[in-house]
Amino acid sequence: MTSTESGFTSIEICAGAGGQAIGLHMAGFKHLALVEIDKHAAETLRLNIEAQASWRWEKQHCDLLHKDVKQFDPDADLVKSGQLLKRDGLDLLAGGVPCPPFSHAGKQLGRDDERDLFPRMLELVEQLNPRAVMIENVRGIMDPKFSDYRDWIIAQLEGGTYREEDGNLASVRGLGYTVCKWGVLEASDFGVPQLRPRAILVAIRNDVLKDVKYEWPTPTHEEPVSVAKALDGTMEDRYKEYFDGPYGQQARDALNRWRERAAQRDRELKGKGGGIAPTLVGGSKKHGGADLGPSRAKAAWKQLGVSGLGVANDTLTCKEKKSEGRDLFGPDGPMLTVEQAAIIQGFPRGWILDGGKTAQYRQVGNAFPPPVATAVGKSIMEVLKAARERDAKQL
């Protein structure tokens, strides 16, 4: 293992709007490349790499690739980072591969779904030979019906036997990794005001791991952060715009009504998860405009004093379009803005999103919450640091 001036590096596929990238960045990783197929999400990444002061290193060294990961060729595509990768190798290959093949909301076709990118991820593991691998997906992949597929993935990494689709046992040599953990983390345990369980696989290359013990992340929050607390400031900002006009009393009453409902729901659920949001979903381009999810999710939002029937315009657009009746004064409460949805996902304030309202919301709704990615990233970083120190002493 060589020391590198760039610290610890990562390449991320299916990067989306940057939820995982933000989290890994906060854990100390520097991105050599971010690969994303959606044009709005790719532009979101570009805008933030250009604008965020803490991403100066990426501005100089990160290859931002707007392309299908199936066409991603590290040897040809890594222009800015190719020499660094060649010199020092890669510390972490990460990716939130598409969820629909395993989601309870879909048909759960698994490996038969054309959107399944686990095989492509494994090809990149073989090609890039990273010191660590992190793969994120929905909790549904942990269902019993996918046990054979999980065994196949683990066997590809570790070596061993697995059951093929025809029921016969097969064996494979593996890529030289140990799957340290494949488990589920709940976002609300890490300060995200939302019910969002995610399945995370962490694998470390055997020559890196050796005698180092991997520690799965432990919750950072004993009590969940409620929607009432997370959104209070932005809700007040939205309604305050109308305090001095003809909507003045209506705005004050609506704000107080939302606060009372959200706080009441939090009190009702104390000890049972608190007044957190249901899982945000980004939806599909095949469907219409954005909303806050299926009927059960909308009912849960209503109990939190929020209308889940759509996504609100930002304050400026709301005034221009005179959409106050829909966005702020509906019978079920205010609708969320994209900015507020991003808060529910744990995005940092000031993260720029490209595209119209629906495109922005879909990017947010499909994201991996940054605080969870930070926790996993730190757990991997501890192994990499310990291994680097151990190997340095042996030189």
C-alpha cells in the first residue's frame, strides 16, 4: 500500500445528486471520479464541485462523467485523475446501485431486472482493485427471496460456493476481498429526520484487512430528530413572507397550526421512533409530477401537518405564480419545498440542485442520506488508516 498526497481516494458510480459523495467527502475521502447517467444530477454535481469551497481538490482532480456506468472505462475516461490512480491505486469504490430490482414498491425482479448493476459493480471491482468496496441498496435486497443472489455476490468477492438459478451449486475463486458486513442501517439513527433503512455492503481487500478489525457504524443519535425540529426554521421563513400583507393572519395561523400538528405527532410517537418523516421517494421519469410517495406515506405526512399531494414552489416562485393556496394554505397543511425535502434527506444547506422543481425533487428523493454515508465512510476509513500505519511500520 503506497502513501498518497491525496489522502484517501474514492470513485463513485451511480452518484446521483451527491448524497453518498457528500457523506464520503465529509468522512475524508477525495473523489477521483463521479459517474452519473442522469443529466440533471450530473449537472448538480458539476455545479457544486465548481461552487463549494470545500470541494477545491475535486475541482482540480475529479473526473465528473455524465454517462451510463456500463460504458464507463476507467482507462480511457479518467483524464484528470488517471495519473493519481495509476500511481497510488484506489482506496474506495462506492455506489448506490439502482434500487428498483429489489424494492418492495416494485416487482422485485432482482437479477432479472435490466437495471440491476451489481454485476457491473463487480466488474469494476476486478478492474480497479480498490482497497475497499461499499455498495448501497434498499432493504429489500436482504429479503429471503434474494438469499441466493446475495450468496453469488459474496462469492464473487470472497470466493466460495453459491446456488445457481437452476439450483445447482457452483464455486468461484473470488476477487480477494472479505465482506466485513452486509447489514441495514436506519437513517434516523444518524440524525436524519426520516424513516429510511438502507442495506450496505462493506468489503475490504484481504491484503489490506489482515489483522485489522472492521467496526460497523453505531448510531450517532439516541433520539431521532423530528420533522417539527428539522423544518421549523424553513417553515417560519416561508410563512413570514406573508406576515405583513393581506395573508398576514392566515399565514400566522397556518404556521402555528403546522407547529402544533408536527409537535403533537412527535409527542405521540416518543419512544416509538419519534415524529420523523416517512421514506421519501424520487419516483420515476415514466410517471407524472412529483409527490411525497404512496398513500400510506401521504397519510403519515398529513399527521405531521404536511400535504403530500405535491411539491411546493420555492418562496420566490410561489409569490410570482400566486400559488400560496396550494403551497401553504391547503387543508392538510403546507407542501414541502425541494429545499425542505433535502433537509429531510440530510443534505447540507446550500447544496445546489439543477433542473426544474420535479427534476430537483427526484434527485433528492432518490438520494442516499449524507449522514449515513459519512458514518459508513468513517468506518471504512478507520480500517484504511490502520492498515496504512501498519504497512508503513513494516517498510
